[in-house]
Amino acid sequence: MRQAARAVIRIELAKQLSRPRTYLTLGALAGFALALTVALGATGPGQVEHVGDIPLLLVPSTSALTIPVIALSSTMKFFLPLAVSVFAGEAVAGEARWGSLRYMLGRGVSRSRLLAAKGAVAALLSVAAVALVPIAAVAGGIVPFGWHPLVAVDGSASSPLQQAAATFQPGEALARLGLAAVYVGAGMTSIFAFAFFLSTVTTRPLVAVAGGVGLTILSRVLNADYLPGVAVLSPLMPNNDVDLWQHLFQQPVQTDGMLHFLVLQAAYVAVFLGLAWWWFGRRDVLA
Amino acid sequence: MADSDASTPVVQVEGLVKRIGRVRAVDGLDLVVRRGQVMGLAGPNGSGKSVTLKVLLGLVRPTAGQVRLFGEPVRPGAPVLARVGALIDGPGFVPHLSGLDNLRLAQRLARRSRAAARAELAEVVEVAGLGRAIRRAYSTYSHGMRYRLGLAQALLGRPDLLLLDEPTTGLDPAHILEVREVIAAAARRGATVLLSSHLLSEVEHVCTHAAVMQEGRLVTSGPVGELVGPAGTVHLAVDDPMGAARVLRAVPGVRGISVEDGAVRAAGDDLRPLALFGALATAGVRVLAFREGRSLEDAYLALVKGRRLAPPDPPADEGGSRGSPDVCGRPPEP
């Protein structure tokens, strides 16, 4: 039983790791982080970057550890949801489009097992995508900006006369960056689950990918911060509070809203992965 | 095993109904395929053949009815499906992987020793007959190459049952012969084969048994020889059908003559084509082509037009309600 499950996961992993698309997607994310580093370096020392809604005020030239904060902020609202949607949306629909899904199932592979293997591999690639952004950003920033403590100024608590600055030693900054990446990763799970569900419904991967990205866009549109009239819907939108991790770089740390966000993600995951399992177990595989 | 009794049908379909939307793609199908048979599931496009095969593979859930393979009920993921090799709705492979890598991936699903797996892989690679192209990306393959790889994949694991949906579609004549040989070889080693084709001639050439479907229903089934009927007829395409009919009536052994769409059909006992050719040549009638007996296609057409199936109609002149006889073969020079 366990051997069969491992075989299905290994097959799925071999398929996905041999796809040019996998490396293009991950490469584009890493490339974006590196390009960001180059661009920030080119603006010259002393340039202050306003990050997020707080905003956090960072000076990139002071430490390589500022770059992943900026990179995560820049990618969490579109590039990462897109990458996650690609991995999740293509998982089942891509196999159906190739015509190989019916042969996997026709050899007696259990549908639940196949779905679990595909979900696990797509999740692994999604985690890699989220992790790659801060890793590439730190790696790219070390040479030009050095390995120094991270200084973050809380823009919301500062005045022209007094700056609310927090200094994080490299080790602590890395730990908070790790937490931030986990939080962003958790914020991608709703999009992952939705795109994965669509992947079991359609045989066109593009539809499933577009669905994941569409949910992200819908979430941004129905955001009470910008459109107060949608205050009823806004708390249910899965991507609105993905930027709350920036509060990890305030002193003291603000965690308001984070738990609600994580619970919301769990609810989306439970609903859409449940639907995916229910539907895939019952659907006729005609393609 | 549930099929320890050799009399257990390999495929048993009872009252199968499958609705797709408002259409009853399969409408009360009963079908039995026994061990060692090469069963052709014949019928026009849209008659429900492919859907039936997909139900057998657990890909499509029946609306009603029961389906068993080797005595075990079929459901998605049923262990019995590991004994089945299939080529359904054309081949399907990972496009960026080579043919060989695709076969290796498919092989990983089966638990075998490394040596056995290697030998089996070499065997099916030989069947695919792709030469060096087996190491090329699948996306670069031609239609025919893809089908051959699909057939090779179906043979992985030496399945006890082969389900083949239109396995010769788009292949050139040489490869069609190769596919027929592969099917025959599988049958020789004891595999049961159920293949669908809209080409009745294909079924006639390849299969020991046939089941003919139309509009989701079984029209008839049985050994091909029985369905086709006795070979007591000779079809002749000639340049002067009426003249040929007059001449052939006088040939000993001929019991009846009919003329249909420019061809003459002679029926009788122990008919010898050479005797007929000789008589026609003497009378100056030129024979363009001939065929002995009738084809499965003739039998099918006769059946769906409300005629009774085999044996052939009594030898008597009759109107041309049937289509043009499918004459084939060249006569010897008189």
C-alpha cells in the first residue's frame, strides 16, 4: 500500500521535475528577486523604500536582509499567487490534457492516491516558490549590501521629529524572515486549493491557473481598505491580509488579524481540497 | 483469485447503461468475452464502443448495470485493473519526456524485480519499433509513432486483458499489419483482447469473435465465421453484369444469380471461381474483381437493414436494396 503510494509520488515528482515549466516558473521568481536587488543597488545609497501599508521604511544599501522583505512584499500579491496557481492548476488538468491521466487511472491507481500525490508535489513546488524569493533576495543582496543588522522604521509610528526604528541582528532578522515566508506561504494555500480544485474540474490547465489568479484579483478588488462599501465581503477574501507579516518587523510585534487570516486560509483549504477530492473521485474521465 | 475458474468470463457486462448528458451512449449492453478470445467491438462512430471500454477501465461510472473483469467488479482504482493493458482514445504521454522515459514511468506502477522490468521494457520497446527515436521527446513523434508507443505501453506488464480502442487509426498499411501481429502474439500467449473499431473489415481480419453495436445497443455477437456466414457465394465485378448473369446460370453448381449495382453474385454449392472465370472468358465477359463469401460489413449492413443475418439470402434475382458489394481481389488472367 505504502509502496504503491510512494511509486505514484515518485512518478509525479519525475514528471514535474522534468518539465521546463517548473524551472521557468521558479527561475522567473528567483530572477525577479535578483533583478530587484540590482535595481535597488542602482538607485544609490541612502534611498528609502516604503514597504507595505504600515509602511516599513527600509534603506536597502544598509543590509542584504532588507532585500527579502522588499521582495516578499513585491511578489506576494501577484507573482507568487501566479506561480502557485500554475503548479496547482496544472496538476490534474495538465495530465488530462496530455491524455495520460486515463492511463494512470486505467492501471488501477486509486483516484484518492493519485490526487494526494499530485497535491503533495504541487504543494512542494509551491513551497519552493515561496522560499526561493527571500533566499534569492538574500543571496543576491549580500555582495552589494553586506551582512548587517536589519533596521526597519515603523512609518506609522514615526514623526518628522522621532523615528520608531527597530534593529534586528542578522540571526533574529533571518528568523523573522522565516516566519514571514511561512505566513506568506500560508496565505497562498487558499489560492492553491482553489486552483487545485479547478484542476480536477477542467481539462484545460489554463482555466485552472486563471481561476487561481482570478481569485487573487477578486480578493484585491473586494478589499475594504480601498473600497469601504465591501466591508461585509472583505474579511472573507483570501488574499487581503497576506501582508500582515510586515508587522513582524515592528517593535513591538503586532499580530492583530493574523490568526483570522490563518483560520480563513484553513477554511478555504478544507472546502476546496474537500471539493477536489469529492469531485475527482466521482467524475467520468473522458479525456 | 476470483477467476480461478477458467470458465469465468474475462469481461462480463450486464445491462450496462451510460448516460452522458441527455444521450444514452450505452443503452442496456450485455457482453461476455471469454478467456483467449480476440473480440472485436464493432459499430459506427458514436455507437458506444469507446464509452464501454472506458467503463471497463473504471474511468467512466455506469448509470446502470454491472461490469466485471475476471469476475471482479470494476470500480475506479480496482486492483483487477492492474491486469489490464489499454490503448483508449489514442495514446497519452508526457510530451517533454522521451518515449523510453514514458514507458519507464508507466512501468514503475507495477512491482517487479529489476531484471524482469528490464526484460519487459526491452520487449515492449521492440514492439514500439521506434529505433533511436525512442530516446527523443514524445512531442516530436508523428501520429503513427505515438500509436505504436501507446500500443507498447498497453503491453507493459504482459496484461491478461488488452483493451484497444481503434488501435490502427491513422497507421500506414505496414504498421497496421504489425499491430495485427502484435495482437495475434498477445492472443497466442494467452491474453484476451477486446478491441473496438468502426472498421468492420479490421474486426474481420483480427478477431475471432465480434460484437456489433449500434446506438449504444448490441446488435449481434458471436464468432466472426458465424456472423459472416458460409462462403457459398462469389461476388464478381464484371464489365457486362447482365451478360455474365446469363452465362453463369449455365455453370454447373450455380444455384442462383443476383445482379446488384454492376456486380454479379453467384450462389451455389462448391463454387469454383476458376470455373466461373473460364465460362465468363469464353463468353467474352471481362472480370474486374472478385471476392468469395461475404464480409462482416455485408453481414452488418444486412442486419441493420432488417435482414436476417447469415446464412446468405436464397439465391434468386432480387432488387438492389443493398449497397454495392465490397468486391476485392484480382481475378487470374483467363
